[in-house]
Amino acid sequence: MSRYLFPLGAFALLVLLLSVGLGKDPRQVPSPLVGRVAPAFSVPELKAVGEQVSPADMRGRVWLLNVWASWCVSCREEHALLLELAKDVPIIGLNYKDQRVDARRWLEQAGDPYLRSAYDGDGRVGIEYGVYGVPETYLIDANGFVHYKQVGPMTRQVWEEKMRPLLKEMRK
């Protein structure tokens, strides 16, 4: 009987750890980038052939980096809000693991909220930013520091309660 106690105890502990892990919201995973300088990159512009996009282009400005793809259903969900936010804050799009022609077509059809669109076809930049999946949005200050990371679609509630107050503070 005692030879079954150890495996039974180990199994119970495993079930406990699994239930705790499954109860957590993956959108609340803290980003190691918050409080640090956003990773540098220089990748091709999605629409303007021969041009490059880099965070250095945004030095001196508070901005959003929005990671998206034309195949992403949640990206379509947040798109109308991004079009609205683009009137107040510059947004750089990072088109992630997508086909260039599909991404261009999608922006033509849905509207383009992006000041510039970086093309990350192989996902290298996404890896540097710790992208879990699309969409993700980063709030970056004028010195290039990341202040907030939104995993999943941007919602009006997230904007009003979390990002907008930070944006106002950073613009002071």
C-alpha cells in the first residue's frame, strides 16, 4: 500500500499545479520588456518597397507598436478601435508572419491606421519582442522605453483604463 502513496501524492501535486496554471489569464503575463528600451529592428516597409522601418524613426514621440496579421481574427476585432486611436497617437504596425500581398489587401479593404507598417515575414522581430500571438500592442515613450504591453485585442476598456492614462502621463 505504501508503495502507491508516493505516485498518488505526485499525481495530486501535478493536478493542483495544473489547475492553478489553467486558472491564470494568459493576457496578464508580465512582459520583461516593460520598463526597458524596446528592441531595435530595421525591417522592410510593408507598402513602400525599398524603405525600412525602425523604432528609431519614432524617437521623440510617444507611440504604439501593434503586432498584427491579415489571417488574425482578433486583429480584425480591434481594427476599428485602432483606426480611431490613430487620430490621437501614432501607431506603427508590425505585420507578423504574413503574406505581403494579403496584408496590403487587408489594409486597403479595412483602412490603414498605421503611420508606417513594418513587414516581419519570418517573425524575427516578433521573437525579440516576446510576441505570444497576434494581436499585441506596446505603448512606447519618446525615449524608446516600453511602458505597457497588451496581449490580445485592444479594447476600449483597456485603452481607457490602462493605456490612455499612461499616454497622458508620458506626454507631460
